[in-house]
Amino acid sequence: MENGQDKASTLDLLDHCCQLVANTYGKPDSTGWTNSDFIRLSHILYKKTQVQISPNTLKRIFGKIKTDARYYPQKATRDALAQYVGFADWDRFSDAQSRQTASVPPRLDIQLATTSRPEVPSIIGQAPNRKSLGRAALLASFTLTLLSFTIWRGLVLWRKQQTDVTLFCKNPEGENPHSAVFVLRNFSQISELTSEYTIEYGDSKKTHLNGKDSVYSHYYEVPGRYFAVLKRAGVPMDTVPVFLRTSGWTATANMMYDTTRVYPIETPGLFTNGYNSISAKEIARAGVDTNRTFFVNFVNTHLTGIDGDNFELLVDVKASPPRPGVRCSQVRLTVYGDSSNHMVDIMKPGCVHWSKLQFSELRKDGRNDGPDFLGADLTAGGTIGVKVVNLRATLLVNGREVYKNTYKKALRHIYGLDIMFAGIGTVRSVQLRDLKTGKRFAGNF
């Protein structure tokens, strides 16, 4: 077992950690937790650690769901639990418990059994040792102070959890399309200030809270990974992810200035046998007015098992030639991550005003930063490459390095790719692989 510990000791550590988690959560008796407690704790853990642990996994960890053998979670899950109770990771938590056990003095009954004559101060004619009394008093005072601080911290965390308005999704994963149900906790805290609150769903749509409902449903139409954000007066207060999976590559179209709907395109066999582009006739058949500005998203999303902070991606594309509504021949490449995204917009050099770049929390916008390096004419074809090594991101266009920087907020897992064209574009190949494990994306071709 890990760190030379036998199974019993690792399970003891897990039990102890679970109790600390329960104390921090504010309900020390986890045997009385309801389903909503596990849903809420899942949300709190993600918010603090950026590790998503499902309510069912938490139930197995805490013994709510019975299994043949005691469930022992993977390292990343244990790291998140340890972080929640104040440690850097599971190893630091284990080391701290080992040191604490080693520092506990021998039991009093063992001392008495191995000492021929215990030295007990006489109460007749002999005063207790003042140094001993002083040390004992100092130790008692320190212990009382530490206990008081622990209780105070627990109460503060519990009161914060009871008063903070939080957002979570009851069904954060599904296929396309997907109706996600969002629930506001501690809704009574905001009912008088409703006009200040909005939920932005991550797909350019949002809802203003109405002061009466604590449950809101949103209809997602394009596969991908979205981050719904609860805001007050424009300031983010809480974020929850929503993930729409696909079965292989899909194509979906939408028109500029038409925010009411999107147009799924029937594409059996997409990106196989040379079927690497959607024709104007197929797009029109889906309901799109091809004389207006339209966009087509090619999306392949699933839990890839590829590290979002150590990977290499190369796509070979051909942007749309000029046509009605298309002047800038835009290509947008998005890598969906666990807690954020990587995204790059490549446009004709004269259109970089509209370009954007994102590597996790790092962002550049053509309207403010003037990123000329995002300008390239790909109407005759070209490549976009992204290489990330330990959060150090490099962007290459047509094999030439144009940007390099280091971000701080880890992407963790890759959930898929989105290649979007203004107009009719062609994807000639996709190659994505994990630089550490060598694992390849199931959508490569």
C-alpha cells in the first residue's frame, strides 16, 4: 500500500479525514446526511479544490452506499479531501497524522505499571514543584486556546455556508441537447436584492433572477463544456460546470444576430473517408440562410483522459473563402478543460480587431491588446498548433511560434475539442496527444 502503510491504517486515515471533512462542512455526524448534503459538499469541494467529486462517489467514501469492500478513492480524490480540511495534499495529511501519533505520550496506566514508585507530591509538609505546575498550566492554556480556535473556525465556516448564496446544477452532465437545472442555495439572502443578480450560462445567454424562484432551467443546444456563473452586480459569486458529451464528431450551425436557436446538421460519417467539410446545401437543408453570416461548430467531447496542462495539438484546416457574410475567414479552436478552456481565434490579418486568445486565465482581446500574431490567411489551408508543458503554453501558426506564456490555473483534464468556422470550412486532420502518457484523442484522424 502507499507509503508503506497497511490497508487498515490507510482506511483509518480515510475515516479520520472524513470526520474532519464533516466537521468543516458543519455537520459532524455524517450518518445523518441527506442526498442534498452530498450534492452540496460536491459543489463546495469543486469550488475550493477544482476537483469534481460526484455525490455518489462521496456517498461511497462516507459509507452511505454500501460496497463489498470498503471503498478507497483514488489519489486525486484524497488530495481534494485533504485540501478541503487545510492540507496541501493527501501525503501532507498522512505525514501530519503520523507526526501527531508519534508525539502522543505513553498512556498513564502503562507509566504506572512500569514505574516502581510514582512520585506523587505529598500534601503534608511538601509543596508541589512550581516549575512542573507552571508547565502544566501553560500546556493547559495552550490546549484550551487551540480548542477554542478550532471551535470558532468551525462555527465561522458553518455560518458562512449557511449564509453564502451558492449555485449548483442538479444534472451537470448529459448529451446534446441538454436541459440543465440550476438551484440557488440560501435564496432568502438575495430575495430583496434580486435585480442585482444574474446567472450567465456560458453560452452567451443569461437570466435575471426574479425574486420568486430558486430553481432555473437552461436549454443547452451545442455540445461542449460550459461554466455557469452566478453574479451580483456583475461580480462573479459562484461557478458550476455543465458538460454535454457527443458520440464522435458533430456539426452544428448558427447565424449571427440570431440568438434564438441553432441548427444541428445531420452528418453520419463526418471526418471519415474524405468527408471533412459540410456543404452549403447541407447547411441550408438544416435551416440556415446561407446568404447571411453563419458559423459552423465541429465538436467532439468526451472524458479524454488527456492532461490539459501537458499536451500537444495540431489541426490542419482550410478556412472559408469569401462568400456572403464572410470577409474575415475566422477559425476558432477551443480545448475544453476541467476548470477553464484554451481558445484561439485566427482571422485574416485585416480582421485581428475581432480576434481573441485564451490560455486558462490568460486572455488577449484584439479590441484592447492588438494581437497581430493572430492574423493569418488560412483560406488556402494551414495549421494551428498548441503545445502545453507544465502550464507553459506555446501557439504555432503554420509551424511558426507566435506566442508563448505561462498560466497559473490548471486546466487538469481535457473534455474535448471545438473547431468553429465562419462560413464553410474544412478540417483536414486533428492530432491530439498527452505528452506524459502518450495517450491519443479518440477523435484524431
